[in-house]
Amino acid sequence: MAASNNPALQQTLALANQCLQRQDFSGAERALASLSILGFSGIPEALNILGIIRTAQGRFAEAVQHLSQASAAAPREPVLA
């Protein structure tokens, strides 16, 4: 099954986005941490969320790294470009 079609992945990303919308950055980060347990890494949407979290935390160098990785992983995705 493709990663983008995986229900566990989609549920995790939705939870992370919900936390992000509430400015619960630690909750979003905890949700994304489960992706490695599920065997996912380098997911553009997750990297983008991590970049947003790091920006909000003032950790700009890390934010740039995550956002650049997200853009490189999905170069045709306008949200990540």
C-alpha cells in the first residue's frame, strides 16, 4: 500500500494538523513521532508540519531543514514548494 493511502498515516497527519491548529506544538510533535514506529520516514506533509513547529519555537535553522526536505520530497506540491 502506498504511504499516501495508508489509513494510519492519514490519521496521524490529521491528528498532528489538529494539534497544530490549536497551537499544541508538543501534541503535534508527539503525533508525528509515531510515524517512525509505523515505519514511515521522509513524509513531505510530516516534514512540513515539523518545519512549522520549529518556526513557532524559534528554531529557524531546524525549520529550514525540515521545510527544505519536504519541498525536495514533493517538488510538484505547491504547498511545499
